[in-house]
Amino acid sequence: MVLCDSCRSRRAEVYQPHTGRRLCPRCFLEDVRGRVTAEIQRYGMIRPGDRVLLALSGGKDSFVLLDILAEIHDPSKLVGLSIEEGIAGYNRREDMEKIRKYASERGVDVILTSIKEYVGSSLDEIVARSWSRGLNVSPCTYCGTLRRRIINHYAKILGVDKTATAHNLDDEAQTAIMNLLRGDPVRLLRQHPLAPRLSRGFVQRVKPLRKIYEWETTMYAYLKGFRFQETECRYIEMRPTLRARVREHLYGLEERHPGSLLRLLELVDRLVKKLMDKYRELPELPSCRVCGEPTSYNREVCKVCELLSKAGVLADL
Ligand code: SF4
Ligand code: ZN
Ligand code: ZN
């Protein structure tokens, strides 16, 4: 029997390539929780007393986020938000009820809402309109942009201090590379946990799982026996090609050189931190002339209004 490299008493069942250690399930779960706690403390992401809105999709990462935060933060200060996209066969109310049930066992209330409730059309309906107009916009672009908007909207209504999303290390490394490839320094800076808010219209967003590999959140969810949603979204093949390519390359890199993604994100964090003072001098973001929400520096109309108007969900601008 191979013994755990940490406790040296229980049987090792999980191999962690980036550290070269073999761990027992209990030490593995403790290791993940410990690294999430350390990342939160390192950047002061969540302070005692903070009220935090957790974005819970019902997937494995969101279960892990909920499980760890309910453990290390006062559950009465947490509230979950689950958004039904309105994609046939995916993320249905029954799936959302599973995470709501688990959250309530951990003392956390969850609000259920939908894209349709917010803009009057489901994601499927928006995509169908977009296709009928011959637009070349990925469903994921509508989905991600609207979900971010809805999370921020609820965060403002509820008056919470922070919103927390379940992005993992793989997601964050992909985003960093994409921002570099696009030559977009402002987005790279905004990705940093210490980035100041560029608009009073944004509630601060934190990503406590940003240094946890995706295989680790999967393993954590499996060891804990979470009944998370495993159905694939039918639009997954239509993900924007740049992200799909970057994801593929990074997987190959990590496989050949374990720890690469972690080192990459740590390096980007360090470099970006040195530029942070310049970033603090940036002015407040302008407001969208249609909906009044914050928009990018070079835009009069925000991305949400632009996308919905092009798809015919909002009137022409
Ligand atoms: Fe949304 Fe794209 Fe994910 Fe489907 S694959 S849930 S459309 S982001
Ligand atoms: Zn152990
Ligand atoms: Zn707008």
C-alpha cells in the first residue's frame, strides 16, 4: 500500500502531478481548501463580515465554491444565485434545485432566476434570432455577457460587498493567454485580484478557485459525492475558436510539463501587480447611453445592449 505523502498514515489515492505528491482523499480535500483559503487571504478577496453573492451554475466548480466558502466564511453572509440560461436539455430547474438543496443544508439561500426573466428571451430564443439574422456571434458570447450582467444586477439589488464566481485555474490561464494574444492590457489588469473597480456600477468580483486545477475541482466533487450537473451544453462545440484553441494547447503543455498553468498565472499576477499603479490612474468607465450600466472606454453602448440589439431582442440603436 502506498502511503499518503502528507499524513503518512492513510492510503494514497490521488496523484497531484504539479507537486509530485500522492495524497489520501482527506489530505487532498484539505490541500484544496487550504490553497483556496490562502489565495483569499493573500489578496484580501473576502474579509470577515463581507456579504458575498455566489454565482452557482450547478456544475462541479460551483459545488466546490459553495462547499469551501460555507466552511471558511459565515454562511449567513453568503447568498447563491443560479441563472437558468434557457438552453434545451441543459441547466434545467431540476438541476438548479440540486444545488439549492445542498446550499440550504449548508445554511446558504439560493435565488433562482433566468436569462428570460432579465431580458424577456431565453438563450435559445436569442440564438435563434441571431442566426435568422445571419450574425456570426457565438452563443457563449451572449451567454457569458448576460450572465455577468445578471450577477452584477443582483449583487447591486442585494447590496452585497462582493460577487464570487467558480472560475478555476484552467479558465484563468486560458483567459490570461487570450488577453495577451489580443494585446489587451486593460483586460489583463482587470483579471488581477487586486485590480481596483473601474466603475461604481460594478460590484467587486472575486475568484477564490483561481489557483485550483480543473481536474482538482472534479476530484473534489467526486470525493465529496456531489450530484452536480454533467450534461453538456449543446452549444459547447460553438465556443469561440480562440478559447478552444488556447485550451487545447494549454492542456497539452500541462500534460507534458505539470505545474505550467500554475506558474504561468503566478507570473502574470506578479507582472501585472507591478503595473497596478498605472491602472489606478485610469478614469471611471463611461455609462452606456441605452441602459446606463458601465461600458468600456471606447464604447457609447455596452456589449449587452449591442448584442441584444443586433440579435433583434432590443430595438435598433
Ligand atoms: Fe453558455 Fe457556451 Fe457554456 Fe453553453 S457552452 S453554457 S452557451 S457559455
Ligand atoms: Zn493523508
Ligand atoms: Zn447598455
